[in-house]
Amino acid sequence: MIRSVHVPAEILEVEPLAPDISSFRLALPSGLGSSPGQFVMVWVPGVGEAPISVAWEEGREVGLVVARRGSVTSALHSSSPGDRVHLRGPLGRGFSLAGVGRALLVCGGYGCAPLLGLARRASGSGVEVDAALGFRSAELAILVGEFGAASSSVLLATDDGSAGIRGTAVDAAERMLRGRRYDAIYASGPEPMLVEALRRLRGAAPRFQLSLERLIRCGLGLCGACEVCGWRVCSDGPVLDARMLVGCPDLGVTWRDRTGRPTGRPGLGGGRGEEREERGKGIGGGKGGEGVRMGGGREVIP
Amino acid sequence: MTAPSLEVDLAGLRLRNPTILASGVLGVLSPALLSRAQEGGAAAVVTKTVTPEPREGYDNPVAVDLGFGYVNAMGIPNPGAEEAARELAGVVGSLRIPVIAGVGGSSARDLGEVVSALVGAGPDAFEVNASCPHVRGMGASLLDDPREFSDAVSAAAGAAGGRPVFVKLPPGDQVEAAGRALDAGASGLTAVNTVRAMVIDVYARVPVLSAGFGGLSGPAIRPAAVAAVYSLSEAYPDVPLVGVGGVETWRDAAEMMLAGASAVGVGSAVARRGIGVFGEIARGLAAYLESEGFSSVSELVGAAHRR
């Protein structure tokens, strides 16, 4: 029987990466056995439970990159080494590397977290990886050195040009596609960025997978709260093939609030009311209602 | 010899096979998601319970997977009757199979209001949730006041414009409550809802679900559901019954039908086995019927009572 009750996890280290984004290194009783792109539900008793992408896993240790978004992520940001949280997972479907020799990773903001685990897994199994990373500004750029260590080349972009090229992650990806062919493109980030990636990068490689972030409740594929165009982000995803999302009118346009009612983008003008925790889950490693946009490019690591 | 028929008649609803998506599962009024249940083989869908006012439901954690079943307490999140009517119309317009609107409330007035709001959207039937084990003042607590319960069912039936109204009951001996529901105008019964349950984390040393109590579903409750259906069928042999509780395979479905169910609700198995589980059950039933020499699945209904 497969079960997913919570396991206790001790916080070993908290490393601030950018304002309101920190990396957490956790020790578990045993490894989760996660695949890159899968997520865990992080439970802080008395506070709540939020979905967070696994950024990396090694032995009994798991890394999570968490953006401060609501009550659970705020509690995590206030925690210290030695504190305990509770995880259930791994949940959902991750990225597929089968048959891929060369991959292009495209990500924005804290959506880069799950792709770091993918980059490490890929390079560890002989897949050549290039990464196009986008952030709003140099101050918000995270994991750039880590991607450098796990990739052949990294192109960094910021909206304001304060680091790397001026532009978006998709701009950076297009630049990388000029000179090379890839077997697969993997994208993770805020939904408007994913819409842009779908529009501009689809067809550029035989495989194209995207990691989505939505309101997640049960995390098991039961309740339907995370539905987008018929797919349950928690269990059909969070990683979906691009062809599953072609023609999806909701992507980047329509979300659901906690009642299930269709609504505008959480955290931006169209949303209704204050964010609650499950909204805009950290599934992309924590992409979210922040309007993180990507920027243009310069080769950081040749 | 012709292939055995899987079609069943459920209070006038014609179902292509006996499997129905149970209420609360895939519980948003999304034509795209509910269409996947249809493509997966479901012969009808029951929507999430709709209440008069919008409900956000409980904070996470709302569900735990125990392996032998789930314990959940979502808190009946739904957009409220007015918005749900709009979305339900889209669902009814998109699906070729019958759509049964799940409805709930804490009073006769609530039920009348919700059914009146939804009837124009054109659902094929209604299912009154009289059995949610964890929302106070709603669901199972409707049964605490027999008069209010009867009034609620009659309000729903009165507003349903002649469409069938099913009443969903909790586990246990509900023969009396079922009788009241039928007297008040219910056309059929759904049994059972989840079993009131709790999970305590031994490391956190507190209940896991934010609501504390929740409802157990999945294979763990199947024998309890079979018992409930059997008792109801014995008491009301001519009443259409939908058997729900841990049905995952054709064998589970056949058992539920032998106990007296005309159709089976499938819920947790959608997460445990995938959305194609309806078709798998239907195909398995067909093979069973053929090998056992039945010409129609309806011959199974209640057959375990005729010893």
C-alpha cells in the first residue's frame, strides 16, 4: 500500500537567497524518493499546509526553496535550524528525462527551484543541460551559481537589465535555441511566463514540459481544486506536456478561488481578497502571484 | 450470443453502465474535468455539494492518504448556488451523460433555495447531502432533527420540477431515516457517505486535518457500505439505490449491486486508480456477466437477497 502520511523533517539550515525567498535544507527519517518536478505538502501544525516543489534530494536530505506567500511559508521563514516541520509526498508527476541527450531549462523567479533538481539529475546521468534563468532584477536572482555548477551553460536575464541580458527567460531561451538543438525543453515559472514560453518555444524541441502552480488542497487528485483545462495540477501535473495545454483558454487567464469559483490572477488586480495559504502554491518551487517576469541575456557561464 | 447489456435505469435516468462519479470528487464545476470522467467511462456524474452561500472550506491539511483509504475534511467548498447555477449550466451543456446536482444546507429553506437556484441549469437529478460527517449544522446533522430533515427533502423534491431527488445517507443503520426521506418525496437513496474519522500525527501529536474530524473513504469502508445498501434494499426493495463506498473494481461493483444497488458511485478510486476506472469497472462487469450467463447487469440488482 502506498501511503502518504506526514513524516517529520528537521530543519538543518536556512539560507536567505533573496528578499522573502529562502532555501531550506531538511533532514528526513529516510529519503522521499522524489523525481525532479514533484512536490511535497509542508505542514506546520497549527498554521497550515502548503505545496512546495522539491528543489533537490540527496540521501535523507531534501532542499526546498520557499517564497513568503501566506501563513505557512511565513511560518517557515520564521523558523530556525532544529525546528521541525512535517512533509507528505512526493506528490504529483515530475519531469521525464527518458531518451533526452540535451535539454534546455527555462525558468522564472522561484519557479527555478524544481528545475535545479532536474539539472542535477540530468547532468548526473549524462544529459547535457543548458539553462535560461529569468528574474525581475539582480537582487531577486537566485540559484544562479547552483545552475552554473549543474549546467553546460547558463544565460541569465533580468527585466531591468541589472544582471545578465535585459529581457525575459523566454528571450534568453530563444537566444540559446539559435545555436543549438535540444531534445527537450523544460519550463517552470509564473503562468504568464509559461504562456509566453508555449507561444514562442513550442515546436523548438520534440519534448516540451511545463510545471504549473495552482491552488492545491488535497494534493491527491481527489478534490479538483487545482484543475486547469481538465488537468489536476496536483496529480496529472504539476508537470504537464505542452500538447496537453495547447488551446487551454484558462492558462495565464483564469484561476479558481477557494470556493472553486473562476477568478483572475491571485495576488494581482483580478483576484478577490487577500491570499490564503494554498493559493499560488510554491509548486514551481514557489512561483506565484508576484508577477515575476523574466529578463534578457548574457552568457554567465560559458 | 449477444454481449450482456450494461445499461441500467436509475429512477428514470438511463445510464450506459452502472458507474457514477461520486459527489465531491473532481469537485469543481469544470466541463473539461467532468468530461474526463465521461471519457473515462462514467455513466453519470454527481457534482460537489452546492450550498446557498459560497463556502471556502477548511484550511489545509484537508486530506490524508492512509493507503487503505483517505480521510478528508474539505469543508464543502463551493461557489454558492447563484454562481454554481451558471457553472452547472456549462457542465450540463457539455456532457452527454446525466448530471446529478449535489445540494446541501442546514435547513429546509436552504435546500429549497439551492434546488430552485440550480433547476434552471438543467441537471437531470439532484442528490441531497444528508451525510457530511464533519461540517456542523450541515450534512449528517440534518438527520438530528427528523422534522427538519423531512421538510428539507420535501423542499428539495418540491423545487426539483419533477426531476428525481436522491438522498445521500451516512453509514450505519439508516433504514428509519431512509423511510422519512422516501415519505418526504425522495425518488432514491445514495449510501454511503464517508465514515467519521480522525488521524493523529504521532510526531506532531495533534490531529492532522485542520478540521480535526474528517471522513474515511476508500476500500476500508466497502464492507460497511455493502451492509448499508443490503439493509436499505431489504427494507425498500423497489427503491432505486446508488451504492457508494470503496468501489474500485468490477468485483466491488458487482458485490454492491448484488446487495441491492442499481448503480455504484465511484469516488476515491478516481485518485487511486485514475479517471479511467469507470470504464475498467464496466468492462470487467461485462466479462463477468458473460461468463456467469447473465444477459443484463440489472439482473444482479438485489440478487443476493433471493437465497
